[in-house]
Amino acid sequence: MYSEVVVVGQIARDLVVEVPDAPGADSSAPVKHRKEMLGGKGANQAVALSQLGVAVSLVGVVGRDRTGDALRAQARADRIGTSHVVRRPGTETALLIDVVDAHGRRRYLEHVPEGTLVTETDVFAASAPISAASSLIVQLQQPAPAALLAARLAHTAGTRVVLDGAPEDRADELLALADVVRADGHEAELLTGRPVDDVASAARAAADLRDRGPSLVVLEVAGQGNLFAGPAESWFVPHVETEVVDPTGAGDALVATLTAALTRRRPLETAACLAVAAAAATTEHAGGRPHLSRPDLDRLQPRKLETVHA
């Protein structure tokens, strides 16, 4: 089955626990709510794309265990292609634990066995859907060789390459193949070697990154908003005011919604507003799994975009 977008990234069992206050050492706290679901950055982005009506498939790894089988079944129920979700023998499926208190603070625990990381072999097996897709999202938390192979396959085929994050190495090779790069402030500093703590520094960092390959760079300015630096214009989009329950997954929703809009050939200004609205909607509930709907995207659309000159 043809997929408009292919996502290469993490798949995990996501356990979300809501408590009044997180306990300190040698103490306990009652749990108000708990949810267990399909999670991980790759799965979250694929879920968001599917909710937006985009045909999407996922390249990732689970263990050959009951948890992995359950997550694959959930992905299929979410209308996500799973033909290239690998069941790796001898490894446990990744586990993410998100503890959220009533004050909007979180504690995040991760168990990500090495065997759940995507390999070059996994990517090569997905060559056909990657080359046929309109867009590819690659999460750079995956090993650089696998990310680089995915980007090369897509770039060669004329598939839009969207990079999310900052790699441990081979950054210049990856950036040269990218059409879009999205990074938070810490990741932007890793990529450019300079801090990104306001709009001006984000604009300088974006110009640096665009010189190295991508035509569109999206950088988060912590606590303020996101800079969208494109080939013709750049805009800063402030965070939408909403009640933040849990920030987990906001970046995943932003990347997925931006990719969906670009894949459907929406103007960059429209794509930026939709992406920021999706991120805001995802912070309104506990856990990183998005719940995107057209009414929420309309309700949370930013009221203004500030033109930025590099």
C-alpha cells in the first residue's frame, strides 16, 4: 500500500501515570489515572499523521514479545502501515514512563534496549515505500548510519526529507540531504555550536543550518515559540496560550502536522500555524499520544506571525 509519508523512528510501550504530586525518596503517592498505549516518537508522529488523514507507514523496531505484538496491532488499528515494523528476537520492547503531577510537571523514565534501535538493514528493507513516499520523517535519535541511509534513499528518489532532532555524528552529511530540519533549542545548539535562547539567535542558527542544505529550518525558542525560516520568508510563531497538562509529544505533533501540510502543498505560513496549533493541542492532555481534530486546530490557531529578518 502506498504511503504519502513514511516515519523512521522509535516505537515503545508508553505508560502515563497522573499523580497529585510526585513522591520524593522513600515515599509514595496515589495514582489518579494511568494509561498504557502505543508511544515513542516515531509512533506518535505516525498517529498524528493518520489523524490528519495522511496515509502513513512506520519503520521501527519492537521486541518479539507480547508487548511488541500488542503495539503493532494498535498501530494497525490507528491506520498505520506496519509492514516494516521489525520484531527483533532477543530484545524487549522499549518502555517509556511519563509521571505527570497536577502542577504540569513531569518525570520521564526510559528503557530503550539497543536492540530496539533501527539498523541499516531495517531501513534497506523499507527502500520501496521510502522511495515511493512524498515525504520521509527521520528521527535523529536513531543511529546515524540508519538515519543517513534513509535520507539518502529518499533524497535520491525525490522524496522530501524531514529531519527531527540532532544526530550524534555525521550531521553535515545528513543536513546536505535534508529539505526540512526541526530542532529544539538544545538540539539547535548541538547542530550549530551556539546557544539558541531568543529569536535573534534562532534566526542566526537557522541561517547557518540553511547554508548546510535544508530549505526550511524550524527551531524552538524555549518558553517563547518557534521560528520557521524558509527560502523566501521567516516567521516567529509564539506559543499558543492554553492550559498545559503535559508537554510530552508537543514536538512530535508539530513535526507531523508540518509534514502533513507540506505534503499536501499548503503554504508555509499555513503549515506553520497548523503545526503550532497541533503542538498546543497535545499539551492539553497527559501523555505524548496526539488527539488531533480540525476543531482543535482551528481553536488553537496562532493569532499572529512575526516576520523575522536574519
